[in-house]
Amino acid sequence: MQRLHYVTIPPDAFGAMRLQLDKAGVTSAVLFPDLEGIAAYVTRTHLYLADEILPRLGGIGSNL
């Protein structure tokens, strides 16, 4: 029985997927509870990556 499966995520879906993970509570502050992880979380909540802008505005990829 094979238990390892590979999932390929298209690059244009990264932003929307990060937003969905954030809504589910999966953030860098939870995964890495040290100062660096918390700093990355604070940075991401105030500075959006380029591939997150359209999903945040309800554009392409927002319904993944």
C-alpha cells in the first residue's frame, strides 16, 4: 500500500491558499512560535505579498 502522495499546487494559487490557511489558524506564529515566526506573522498581516492582493480583493483565485 502506497501512503505518500504528491500534490502539485499551481503558482497562481499560492496567495489564495495562504489566505485560506490563515483563516484556518495555520500561521507562521503557530508553526514557529519563536520570535522569528511571530515577526513573520506580524509582517504578513501588515504587508501583503504580490500574489495575495487579488484574492484579498475578491479577484482571481479567491474561491479556491
